Amino acid sequence: MKETLHKCRLKPRIIRLLTAIAEMIGTIEGVKLNKPAPTLRKSNRIRTIQSSLSIEGNSLTQDQVTALIDGKPVIGPSQDIIEVKNAIRLYRQIGKLNPLSFESFLDAHGVLMDKLLSSKGRLRQEPIGIIRPGDIFHAAPPWQQVEPSMRALFAYLKTSEDHWLMKSCRFHFQLEHIHPFIDGNGRMGRLWQTRLLMEYHPIFEFLPVEDLIKQNQDEYYQKLAVGDDTGDCNGFVELMLGLVRESLGGLIAATRSVMLNAMDRLEIATQAIGETSFSRKDYQAFFKTISTATASRDLQQGVKMGLLVKSGDKRTTRYKIVEG
């Protein structure tokens, strides 16, 4: 049986969205924001986890998710707490997941549904239906089609010349259509789209697109339903690309408005510089609003903390990141 993806054409709006996102990525690289400051990364990760689970009915708040990330106890439904703990564990290792591996995908589901589902990490072996808004029942494809459909979907990821932005959206849609698991399909779709987007640019690891999906939840499900009924996922792809663009814009604005401290600046600069030695002037070029004295204090702090090693003197002074 030959498995095919739902249709998706490069309409003008999709092309405009792809162009806008590429331009925003250029802006991010221009301000050396390949990896946001630690405080912003943590905040966005909290929003990602809380929003993705809230879409599925989890009752924990952002404050409670923060407490669990910090290892503090919270009071709440035991299942909701387990869901959050599993998601925290999975998102912490998202960079180690192989986005093109069906087996890695199944392993991720096993982590996500640990202690929640007896069939964690395994495809469904029974019929399943989806209740749409208005209590309309929609049957997912027969379970016998699930494995060949999923393998065809991963073959698409490996062989298609589509842009990663398009691959991520089409994968997300197709996964929800196939509904390969008894539970956890929505969470896995959103997680794996993030992992695929990371192949395009590392900034997507800390981009809380899920927060915007939550805010547009009705439209999200409506676009999934229309795509299922028509065999055309253009509407869903347009929605997701629009949310990606909006999330990138929010990240750029938040970064520009937040005052970075010395540790934030050191991390951003060393992430961009890598193993190359650099001068104070090189460092200051990353942060054009800080004074020479501030740049010197940052670098001195980096040396004292063992993050940098210093060589030379006065005008010949150079710094290099301490390996390991």
C-alpha cells in the first residue's frame, strides 16, 4: 500500500511567510542571538511545556511548572504532575533526539508517557476516534495503516527537498492525521515539529511556539479538521508558519528589551566565538551599548570563574574559552 501525504502547495502567503521567517533568522544571527540568555531560555521552556500540556487539559500553572523544574514539590493532580515531569525530562534531551529516526521518535513517546500509558513508545493496535468541537466524532485511519504511514512520513523527512520549515509543519499535520498512539499524539506532534525546526536553526529549541498554539487553540484544531476533510493541509501550514513568525518576533523584542548581565553576555559571546581567541574589542562588538569598562569587567569575571583564559598584556591581551 502506497502512503501519501496530504497536499500542500506553495501559495503566495506561504512564500511570504517563509521569506519573513528567513529574514528574522538573519536578524537573530546579526545580533548574535543563536542561543538566548539563560533566564529567557528557562522562561520560554516553561511556557512551552505548560502550554503544550494545557492544550491537552493539564491543570498545572506556569508557576507550578517552574517549581517542578527547580525540583520543588507542588500540590496538584498526580497525573498532571507526572505529565509535567515527563515533559521536563524529554525537553531537556531534545537536542539528542534524532529527528529523522522513527525509533528515536518512539523512544521519545516512551519518555513522554512514562507511568501514564501501558503502551508507551508503541504504536496503537486498535481503532481510535477524535472528538471534534461540537461533539463530532472523527475516526482516525485504521490501526493497520499506522506503521506504514509513519514509515512513509519519516521517509519523506529523509528524502524530500522541502525546506525544514515546510517539513516540520507537514510532519506535524500528518502525525495528527495518522494518530499513531493511543494517547500523546498532540504533544508528540508539537515536540517533533520543534525538533525538526532545530535542524533549520538552533534558536528553535527555545522558541515557545506552543504558547501561541494554545492562544490560537480553536483555529489550530479547526485547521487540522479542514485538512483531514479536504486532503489539503495548506491552511494548517499557513497557520503554523504564522505562529513561528510571531514567536520569533516576540523573542527578538524580548531580547532587545531585557538587560543582560555579565554571565548572559559571556555565554552569548562565547557561543558565537567558539574556539577562536578574541580581544576586548571583539567582545564589545557583540554588545555595542556597553562601555569599555563594562566589557573589561565581564572578561575579568570570566577569567576569575575559569570560563576564559587570558594571554598577553594591555593592547595585546587575548581571551580564549576554557575547553570542557
